[in-house]
Amino acid sequence: MTVSPAELLQLDDDALLEAVSRETFRFFWEGAEPASLMARDRTTIDTDPPDDLVAVGGTGFGVMALVVAVERGWVTRADALFRLEHMLGVLEQAERHHGAYPHFLHGRTGKTIAFGPKDDGGDLVETALLMMGLLAARQYFLEEAAIAARITALFDAVEWDFYRRGENVLYWHWSPNHGWAMNHSIRGWNETLIVYVLAAGGRRHSIDATVYEQGFCESADYRNGKQYGGVTLPLGPEGGGPLFFAHYSFCGLD
């Protein structure tokens, strides 16, 4: 069921939120890349992109949308589990770089699609967003032991500690062709908080608290303390930054 712009204007707040949520889910459900059933980076209402590019981080949000859809009765549990199992099969065979996925994958082959000239390897932030979604699904579908085991195996394979590069900070990218050439350390305050939380919680390749404290927290943009619109901002850059700085990580963090 779709809602026209004119109809949206007539809805109360609760109904509007429901409609926006459902339309968002449709992007992931109906607009998925057809071979992998994973999330496209972008699409439009009336055209389907001619490529097979899928977004790894976007797929994590798509998995969380799947949970919402089951809970609200938009799709059946069986259909959602079929979709999830199909995606897991793709992810298990897809190219990884020390356990981390690239920013973009080829939906049919599972091969890396370069995001930039030297960004053709693991992307730890996109991987964390994917894992956040998968772990949420693991928690929601508690009775599905086989699915839980597959998700756990993917999570355990991420070598968070490798992406330290021997330092007390995590790095965003590593490439099999260019090594650490991107040289982009992950520091806060922003949407990358989830990377450090998941890295600290890893069973096989975890980091200790010092990496979080010296890496994420010791940044010029971490502490704020100023006011914006009468609200004191404890964290983040001048003005607080965009909403997704907080939104992304707290889709999954309780």
C-alpha cells in the first residue's frame, strides 16, 4: 500500500510515522538488488539502476527494517527469514578483507566494487553498520539457532584488532592493493561510535578500552559543551553536526 503526498498531509502524527516507516521499508524490500536481495546505494521510483552495486552499510539498515516489518505485520516471518537467509548466503561467499567488507559489493559476484581510487578493500565503518543490523536480527529471531550461528560466524570473522594498525585507534580502510594509503583514522564524535562498541565486544579480535579512549574520544570534535538553540551540546562539533552522527549508532545500541 502506498500513500500519496496529498494523503500524507491529512495524517496525524502516529499515522504519518507509520506511513514513512512503511515507505522506508519498501525501499529495502522492493528496491533490493535482485541477485543478492541486499540494499542498493540509491534508486528512484520509476527506474532500476543498471548495475549490480549493493551498499554494505545500507544492507545493515535494511536488515533492521526487516525486523520492524515483521513486528508490524507488513511481511510474514517466513518471508523475512527467507530474505535474511539469502543475504547471509551472499555475505558468507562475498569478498572480505581481514573479515571486513568493502563499502560496495557486486550483487551477483560478491566482489569488491571500489568506492574510490584507493578505497578498494575493507571498510570498517560500513562493516560495523552491517553487523549492527545482523546482530539485531539475531536477537529478534531468537528461536532460529542456525541463523544465529551464521550471523555469529560473520561477526567473529571481523578482525577489528587488525584495523588498529598497531596503534590505539581504529582505521577506516585497508586495501589489498594500497594498504593503509587512505590513512583515515576513526575518531569521534560521530556515527562511528558503533565501530568501537562492536570492536570492544568482539570475541576473537576485540580491542581494549584504551583504543576507544585514545582513539575515538581524544579528538578536537569530541567534546563540545556549548549551546545551540538553548540546548547544551555535550559532544560533537560546532552546532552539533548532522543528526546521523547520533542516529546511526543508536539504531542498534540500547
